[in-house]
Amino acid sequence: MISVVVPTYNEAENIEELVKRLASVFRSDYEVIIVDDNSPDGTADAAKKLSATYPVRVVVRQTRLGLASAVVEGASVARGDVVVVMDADLQHPPELAPALAREAARGCLAVASRYVRGGRVEGWPITRRVVSRGAVLLARLLLPEARRVKDPVSGFFAYRRDCLSRVKPTGLYKILLDVLVQCKPECVVEIPFVFGKRTRGRSKLGRRHIFDYLRQLLALSKWRPVKFAAVGATGIGVALAVLHFLSWLPTLVSTAIAIEVSLTSNYILNRAWTFAERHTPILGGWAKYHLATAIGNSTNYLVTNALAFLGVWIYVAYLIGVAAGYVANYVFSELEVFK
Ligand code: GDD
Ligand code: MN
């Protein structure tokens, strides 16, 4: 038995074609669970009518709680061991659902992907393409689990019900990220698909979802970027103290020592706190941390000394130097040192 879970909000015009096309690809031993957030356009009534002819069940929630929680709620009432999650608006081709279900039945997370060979998006303006690519890039940068797939924000996938029904959504839309992080699937398979144009109704994705998405990434990354910045702030204090005690030395020497000491204290704190669960080998990590921060630290060293040479007060020169080196530092640590 396969359960197809479809979250809906104002999809009355799409639901009939979706259910019919699912019926012709699955034929028997499947069910469709429509989870509607009390759409004003009567989606739930349209779905209930279809349930006279097709194996359709309708869950109606009184308030608009969002796509992600609708998926989990659908999975929690599903009868199948395998759940296929898809949109109602036919941008996800129902014909691909059986292939996803087959992979999920083997125990793998099956993701319909726009960003593997053969997959693509139809009819998106350049702005939405850029936002989507940026969203994927950011997810893969911040979450090792997201690096397992090329399209970790796809809304079309299949997995076992037992985990899907227990997922705690951390955002409104991108439930697949939660599945990747919380279910830790043994294997992942990506199947290319063409994300078609929406022909009826309107997308519910809006500007506020960008902020929701960033919040979700922070939560799933256990606030690592914020912790990393906090550690960096302690490092600045350490370096300024070293500069203070070594003020009798030439600036070229004291800044080098200040940078080395704060680098080491930052490394120790990031290893024990920011990236604690990664169990990085202590000396190997320390060596790599030198490499990873080399660009930031040499920028810092050069900028600080140039400013000091120009007569800028050393502590101020150092703060400007640090700012210049910060961004490159973070990206290298995330991708290389603590991976
Ligand atoms: N129950 C419920 N509650 N359903 C919702 C809500 C809500 O608040 N908001 C949207 N939905 C339903 C829509 O009715 C539709 O069936 C599905 O969720 C996707 O919504 P769209 O508004 O069509 O999203 P999209 O096309 O911009 O984005 C989709 O594709 C992306 C790329 O694959 C989503 O599936 C994204 O999650 C996905 O990343
Ligand atoms: Mn859509």
C-alpha cells in the first residue's frame, strides 16, 4: 500500500486532474491523502466529492498551519508503509510517483530532483531561478545532510511513513530538509524531473518564506554560524589583550603573535562547541585550521600593519583587519576543517 500525501491551499481547480492522473498510474493498493488548511476556495469539498469514486481521504485543518506540518499530519494518518509527498498543482508529474515509491520501499529516501542530469525547471523568471539556486547552495553549505542531494529543497519525494510521521517541522515549507536531518536515511536516490509551469491557481510561496527559510537553516544547523561568530568575538578579545601585553614589541611581531594565539583559542572553542558533534582530530584539525584561516589571517595581518604604519591606533587597526578577514574564514571552516 502506498500513500500519496498532498498538502493543499486553494487548489480546487487542480485536485481533480491530480487524483485522476494518480489513479491511472497507481491503479490499485494506494490512497491519496489531501491535507487542506481550510482553503476558502473549497478545495476540501472538491476533494471530498472525489472520494466517492477514488481512494481519496481528506484531512481538514481549521487554521493555516503550513505545507510542512500538513505533510507530517498526512503521513501520521497514512496507511501505507511508503509515503509519497507531492504538490497538488501538477508541477510535480504524478507519473513519477511510482518510481519514487519503489525506491522508498527499498528503504531509501527518493527525491525527485530538478538539479541532476535530466532535471530542470520550466518557465521560471531569472530572479526565482537565482533565489532557488541560492537556497540550495546555502542549505548544502550549512548542513552536511543536505550535501547528500543536489536538490534538498524539493517538495516531491518519497520515504517510509514511520519516520516521516514523526518529523518535527522546523520551517513552513522545506520539509525535505527536516527529513534529511531528522531521519538520517540510510540511502538517498535522486530521480530527475521537469518542474513544470503552474497552469491553474497561484503559488503560495512569498517573500516571508525567505526569512522563514533562513530561520529553518539556522535551527537545523544548530546555530553554528552564530556560534562561530561568537567564538570569533572572544578571539578578538584575546588578540587585543595579547597586543596590549606585547606593546613593547614591534607591531609586525606583536600582531603575528596575537593572531596565532587567538587562532588557537578560536580553534579550541569551535572544536569543543560550534562543531562539537563532528569529533575532529585535535592536531590535524589545528593544522587545517591554519590553512582554512590563512586567507583571513594574512588579510588581517597585512591590513592591520598597513593601518598601524599609517598611524591608526593599533587596536582600531586590528579590528578593521579582523573584519576584512572574517567572511573567507567562515566559508573555509564550514567546508573544509569541520566537514
Ligand atoms: N495545507 C497547506 N497549507 N498546503 C499548502 C500551504 C499551506 O499553508 N501552502 C502551500 N500549500 C500547498 C499548495 O497548495 C501546493 O499543493 C503545495 O503546497 C506547493 O505550494 P506552491 O505554492 O505551489 O509552491 P511552489 O510551487 O512555489 O514550490 C514548490 O516547489 C518547490 C520546488 O520543488 C514547493 O513544493 C516547494 O516546497 C518546493 O521547494
Ligand atoms: Mn507550485
